Amino acid sequence: MDRDFDAFYAATYRRIVGQIYAMTGSLHEAEDSVQEAYARAWQRWAKLSVEHGDPEAWVRTVAARLAVSSWRKAVNRLKAHRRDHRAAEVSGMNPDHLAVVAALRRISADQRRAIVLYHYAGLSIEEIASETGALPSAVKARLARGRRALAPHLTEFADSLDEPRPPRSSAQTQPSRREI
């Protein structure tokens, strides 16, 4: 059981941190939230690995909720952080990725989450709806509005956000098209 969890952690950690980072705009917040989500998953691993069809989605959802909860508890700290935040050099991340993350910070959290889950995590509209508790039509609207909101900030990337991508099968375990 421990080996199964270790393999799951090793295979998914970087991807989930990258996705939560894109959602939150803060690498520190993403790492903290994801670590706590994995700690909770480890405590429930016997049940989670058997009963939950997609433990990665469970960890991502818990990490996203933890990040939102942290925001609500520390509004003043977050405002100060954003005021003083400068684009940080993060090993393994190129300037284009940092520009996308900076642009994602400028759109609503719902739109940001939908875009990250669709374009970075490679989830389908239905999978995003299931993970976020939104209707598929709401997910489509968030994607469309989010792309429009991103366009002025990412003019050279605007065309790639509108390109359709092949749907991901639910059994697919390969890294997403754009692994963070």
C-alpha cells in the first residue's frame, strides 16, 4: 500500500503543483496546498485508492479548496503579497510559462481554474464539470470568457488558446499536453 502511494505521489506531484500554481499564481501557496492534500490522501489511501476512481482529481480538488480557504483566511496577507510580488525565477519554467501564469492571475478564479484544467491538465468539459461541481455549460462559458479575458495579456498566445484539442479518455494516465 505504501509503495502504491509512493508511486502515485512520484507520478503526479509535479503536474498537480504546476496546475495549482497556474490556478493560484503563487508557487509557495501551490506547494503548501498540494503537500497538505497529499498528506490527507495518504491518511485515506486504502479507501481512496479503492473507492475513488481518480485519486489525482481528488488530490487536485482538495489542493484547490485548501488554496481558496487559505485566501479567505488571509486576505490582508494576500493583498500585501500581490502588491509586492515580482515575477520570480523558478527553475524549469521558461519566460513564456511565467507570462501565462501572470496573465492567469488577471482573470477570475473560476475562469482560471477551467482554463488550467482544460489546457494544462487535459481534462474534458465533462471531467471539469464533475471536478468543480459546475454544469458543462458553465465550464464552456468560463473557458470562452477566460480566453477572451486572457487575449489582451497574451496576444502571441491567443491563437493557441482557441485551438481545439483532442478529448482525453478517462483512462488516460499520460501527462497532459502541456505539463507544467
